[in-house]
Amino acid sequence: MDSSIFQTTPFALALALLAGDAHAQLASAPPMSRAAVNVAKDGPTSLAPEYPMPYLRPSEQAIKAVMDRVLGYIDRETQVGMIDASGRDVGLKSLDTQSKFKPGFILTSYEWGVTYAGAMLAGDVTGDTRYTRYAADRINFVADVAAQYRKAGTDPKATPVRNMLAPDRLDDSGAMSAAFIKAQRAGIGDANVRPQIDTYLDWIANKQFRMADGTLARQRPLPVTLWLDDTYMSVPGLAQMGALTGERRYYDDAVRQVLQFSQRMFVADKGLYMHAWAEGMDPHPAFHWGRANGWALMAMVELLDVLPTDHPGRPAVLAQLRAHVAGLAKVQSGVGLWHQLLDRPDSYLETSASAMYAYAIARAVNRGWIDRRTYAPIAMLAWNGVSTKVSAAGEVEDVCVGTGVAFDAAFYYFRPRHVRASHGYGPVLLAGAEVIAMLRKGAPLDGGPGQGLIFQ
């Protein structure tokens, strides 16, 4: 093939642009000029590195300033209230099949379940009640909307809360159920929250399709397919239900999911999970998508948070968490962020996954599940990188849009990024809050010139 022809094709141009974008993000300090070297010839080790992101010790105030920008943005973009077909406000008692939520991010989506959890944690850690109220107002509001339609006997499919009234997938129920239960346990959930919890958990525990061994699965895109995302779309809700009710069966199911997903999907020599697994594929391709690994890591952290210390499955879950964190640490980029495909540094740096890792690793450090000296610097560097992706307006940038599963690399390489991809907001709040908690346990040591992020 004529190389000049190949180089001018749109596909070749796209690859060149992608490579240029990745290389720009990965660049460390810019090349040092000869003049700079000459000036410093008597003490080159005293030269200050030119980091492309914040480095060393951020203040609690600096971290919270980033979180506050996010809160301001999501508060503006998720108004509480319903409107009719003409856009006029409508009260709960007047809801009908033409009613809909005010424009903005979807208040009943799994992404916003994570956002509610992030806001509640931010309120707990910082003491700023605006975060707690943000979550409480919206959780109680959507629970009231669902209760009103349920009372009226409206066909769920004719309402804007079908995913609450009649869940038919884990996306509908997992993250939202965990947030609802956290609100209930915290005493900020109103009367209609608990019935909604029961609806969500009934789907997860009793109605979702499962493999013969009880592993939660989907029937798309192939008849028996595991999506790593579903660890978070089930495990936190099951674990929180165990904490709420004291019923061991919920803990048992949550542990089963972590271990059986891991048995099939964890690539031990890399310490990373594949995104999808389909029954009967041999050999099985493994694409280590960043956000899916984030779902799995957060699911394990959420489970260990509430799993009784005497549960027989706890040691195995803890070992799995440690193996995963070790694998992720090996592929963190020099600017603190992780790549869209974790083991492929020519794929773009992605924010939502990086924020998930910052949160989960910091929380594991704070709980004593992993070594603080080894992993606190990784969580700190991750937050520093994530903080550069929050705009002055509070938008979270470079977040991969919602993604199905595939068995080819191009699918993941070219998934778009957008500030309206709602997966980034909750993880940023979670990460900021947990890193603040980590710093309160002891900030990085001041080791003097030439020392980096060193924690005792």
C-alpha cells in the first residue's frame, strides 16, 4: 500500500490526533533549556520540577473549593420540581402522564445515585449541611413522586419514574438503592423512602436474571453476559440492605457477586478486570475499561464498610481488593489520572474512573485495609489530577459517556467525552471528601527539597 495514501485517510488522521492528545497529556516537565542548565550547573538537584498538575500538599480548603464548585453546578442543573406539558410547575397531587421533571440531569438515574452518596459523604466529612440537604431534598422528592404515581395506580411506563416503580434492570435499582438506604440509615429519609428501598431490593434479590450459580448477569449483547458495571449496580445495595435489616442473606449475596465476578473477570497477572465476560467465549478478549474497574473497586469498598468482621467471605473480599489496588497502582499515569483503557497509555486520560480510584483507595487507606505508606501517595496524586478536570463553573471534564460492552479496542478508544456525561460528579465528591479524611489522619511529610508525597 502507498504510505502517502494511507497517511491521508480519515482513519489515519484520527489515530494521529488521538496519539497527539495522549502524548500531550502524558508529558511530564517540559524540556529544560540549555540556559537553565547552565544557571543551575552548581546545584542541578535544586531545580524545581514543572508539574502540569498541583503537587504535594493541598489544603483542606483547596479540596473543598473544588467540591463546592461541583455542588454549585449540580444544584443549578438538578432543580427540584415537576412541570406539565407546557412547562408550568405542577404539584405532586396534580401529577399525570404528561408530567415530567424539570430539565437537567436525571434525578432517578444510577449516576445520580452515586452523586447522592457523594453529597452525603461530603456533608459528613466537611460538616457543610448544603451537601447533606442537596441529597436529602432530591431523594425525598423522587420518592414522593414515585409514591404519588403508585397510589394513583398509574401504569409505570406512562410515568417519568418507571425505573422506580417497575425496575427491570440493575441500572435502575443498584446505585439508587444504596443511596436511599444510606439516607434512611442517616435519618434523613422521609416516609416514602423505605417502600422504595423494598422495590429496588426486590428486583436485585429476586427478579434480575442470574446464572445457575447465582451470579447476576445480562442477556445482552450475548445470551449470558457479565458486565463488570453490575458489581456496583448490585453489591452496595445488597450490602446496605444487610446493614439496614441485619439479614445475613444480603451480605451473603453481595460477597457471592464480588467473588464470582472476580473468578471469571479478574486478570490476575495484570491485577485488572475485563469489562465484559460472555459465556462460552474461548479465548476470551479482555479490555480493561477504566470506569468499569472503578465500579468494581468501589463495590468492594462499599461492601467491606458494612460487612461483619466475622463474615466468612470477608478475607477473600479483602484479598481481592488488595490485588486490584496493586494492579491499578501499576498503571497510574504520571499526572495522577488513569487511561480509558487502563493498560493502553495511548488511550485518553479519563476523569470519572480516576476519581473513583482516588475515593476507593483513600477510603481503603483510611480503614487500614491497605498500606498507608504505599497507597496514600497514589490517592493523593489521583486527587491532584482529578482537581485539574473541574472547570471554574463546576463542570467535570473528560468524562467518558455512557458505554455498553464490546470486544474490540476501537469501541473504547473513541468513546466521546463530555461535561454532560453524568458519571463524573458523584465520584469527584466522593474522592474529595475521602481525601480530606485521609489528610486529617496525617498530611504528607515535609521531607524538604526533592521529596515527594510521603505518608507515615
